[in-house]
Amino acid sequence: MPGGAPVLSADGLAIRAGERRLLEASDFALHEGERVLLVGASGAGKSLIADLLLGFAGPATPGLQVDGSLRLDGEELLGGDPETRDARIGAVFQLQRSGLFDDLTIAQNLRFGSSDTTSRAQIAERLNLEELDRPITVCSGGEGMRVAIGRTLLRGAGVIVYDEPTTGLDPVNVQQVVQAINESHRRLTLIITHDYEAFTDMVDVVLVIDPVEHRIRKLPPGPETVATLHDLLERAKTRATETIPRPPALPRRLAAWWAQLATGTAEVLLDWVHLILVPLAFLRIGHALDGPRLRSALRRDLAPGVAAFVGLSAMLTAVTGTYFLFERLPKREWTEPLVQEDLIAGLGLIYIRVGIPLMVSILLAAKLGAAAAAHLGHMSLTRQIDALQLLRVPLRRHLLLPTAAGQLAAGLLFSALAAGLSYLTSLVVFLWGHPGFSARYFHAAFVQEIAKGDLPWIVGKVGVSAIGVAAIAYRVAIAPKRSPEQVVKGIHRTLLRGLLLVLAVHALFAFLEF
């Protein structure tokens, strides 16, 4: 029988979401060795309780009011970030948002749990995981959940929270997951689910969110409890969620807004401090955890399709600019002999110093910024970012620096490519329209206004633009996403803010350099 101090306890825990009453003041105490089921109707707040346990929600969450206390081994959990949770507590999310890194293999996912090869092999054998070099995306639902369980166990968690672990699984996979959860039990297992019948034979305690009283009730396991749960959840389907009027709490809202603003400003400043280390990010290309993410970012941002996109744009710009410059010259037969060399020098100055860097920065902000926002937004939606935080992997090192490194490499490389193609295209167009002139003549005139000291200015504005767009994509995309629409909105915000940043950076550099 359990005794002594509880491992996990709540004292007067109450939750309001806006004007919705999710949970009245509730108490419970869970002890060492217990397997616990938390059951409630859809929308009753089960997953929100999991987020409170793990640090993804708390009293400072906008629109949420949380009162009371929630303790792990006597230490208060409410108000702490996920990174403050140590290895004592871990989580396995539901299949659709499992937190598995879907661009990595099974072995690479397990590597985030432990660097010890022997431990990983033992966990893989224990959970019947085979062919570890396969991508996560080819795993069945049950196998994917076992990978998530294995990664959490490797991290050393004694208290494991399972959030709807059987949702979307067929009966065979449900049984596999139930067996894996039972065999993976350590200090305390908390299963948050609506599929209570699948777990009633293995749990010691059942907690149910009463749909009438809006309180957590503690029930013993057994057939009678199954019938009670069924009756309660059926009643919940016909009972609308109650709302309660709340007086305006302007001081509290202003304090929360100010804290959010201060925290957001501090986070952005820390982002920029870390971005100073972008060159060092390339040194981690062989790192077991960060290397795959960096290599993936480089493959995405330096893809041949991106090069073709930028190169064709540069060639089209050079064709139209060079052709119409001479074709539309007033009194061409008289004026061109006088200003021809100056016009070619102007082309070189405009293309190499201004036009090409601006064009490349805009194109990459639109294409690569959107790609980064989509990728990171998907990671947020599927709780991969939440998993990184629980695994205590620094997000800036693991996500921001690779994103910025890929954008920076693409900006510099494709600027050079675009500059070369614009020069060659202008040369061809000029010689085609001016028989008798040589390539040597065009080259001498084209580079006349371009000095060796111009390179730092070009690198500076392209580099700052690329890194800035990466920082925007990172900051916008890692915000919590709970629907695909939020991911799409994040992409739009990244595009708008990224393009505005590029224009501002190039305008500032133009003012300084000219």
C-alpha cells in the first residue's frame, strides 16, 4: 500500500480559461509506485493539466487563470518553464503530436534520450524496436509511440505523463502501447486519456474530472468504476460547459502584459546574442544531435532548386535592365557614343552593389524564410519543440543557429552566383546589340565603379538580412501552435516581417555606404 509523502499532489488546483470554468478547487495525492488514470470528457481540461505538469502552461499563460498548488516531490511546479523540469518527469504525447523528430531516424530520436550506446540498445530490445536506421516516418503508430516511450525512459524520468497515448491507433497497436506503458512503469505513471477501458486492468488509481461539479474525483479501479466513468462521460455530452462571470482584473492583465513584453524582449535580445555564434555552428556539422539538423538546413537552403530560382531571376533582371537601358536611350545615335562607357559602369555599380544583393535578400527571405517558418511551425504543432524543451536541448543551439547558418550560407553563395550570372548576361546582351565591341571593353567599363572595398558592404547587408530573417522565422515559429491555421499565420507573419527587415537593412546600408 502506498504511504509516506506523495510524489505528485495538488492542493486547491483550479483552472479558468477565459470565462470557462474547467476545474474547481481540487485536491489529490499520488504516491510512489502508482499507475494512475486521469479521465474526463473532451474539452474538460485533461491535456491542459498535462501542460501544467510539464510547464507548457501556468499562471502567466494569457487567457488562463490557475490557482492553487501543484507539487512534485514537494516542489511547486506551477510557474516554472519546461526547462526547469529535470529528469524526474517526462512526457509521451499523443500520436498526432508525438514530439518525435520526423526528419530523423529511430536511432537519432533515441540518441536525444541518452548518448550511451548500450542503454539505447537495451531499451530498443526491451520495446521491440528493430531496424533503428529507418526514418521515423515509416514507423507504424504503435512503433512510433514505443520510440517516444523509449526516448523518455532513456532520459531517466521516473514520473512519466502520457497524454492520450492510444488516440488514432488500431486495436492491435493499442494493446502494444498499453503493454509498453505497463512494462515501462517506474516511480509514477500518469495516463491522461478518454480511452479508459484500455487501461483499467493495469491502473491502481482513477482520477476523473466530474462534468457536473468540475472537480477531480478519486476512484478505485474495477468494473464499477468503468460503469461510473461511462455514465459520467455520457452525461457530459449533454451538458454545456458552464461559464462564470468574472470582474475585470485590469491590474492583473496589465501586469501579465508587461511581464510578457519584458520576457519577449529579453528572449529576442538573447536570440541576437546567440546569432553572433553563427560561424561556429558550422563546426557542429558532425555532432550527434545538432549535426543532422544543421545538415538538413543546409540541404534545404542550398538546394539546386533555390540556386536555379535565384540564378534565373538574376539573368532576367540583367536581360531586361541592359537591353532597355540602351534600347530606350533618348537620341541613341547621338548620345550613346558619349555616355556608353558610363552607362556600363552604372550597370556594374547598380547590379553588384545594390540590385543583386537586394534582389537575393528579398527572394531568399520569401523562399527560405517561409520554408524555415513552415518547418519550425510544424515542429511546434507536432510538439517536437515541446519535446526538445523537456529533453533540455537548448533551442537556440539546436534550431536557431542551424536555421541562421543555412540562410547565411545561401545568402552569400547565391549572391556570388547571381552577381556572376548578371555580369555574364549583361555582357551577352551588350555584345549582341553592339557588334564590333569586345568583351574586354565591356569588362573594363563594368568594373570601373566597383572597388575592392565594396565587398564588406555587400557581405554585410546580405548577411545581416539573412540572419535577421532566420531570427524572425525562429521566434515566430516556435510559439505554441495548436492548429494548422496557426502554422499558416506564422508563415505569413514571417514573410511580412522578413521582407520589411530586408528593406530596412538595405536602406540603412545604402545610407551608410553612399
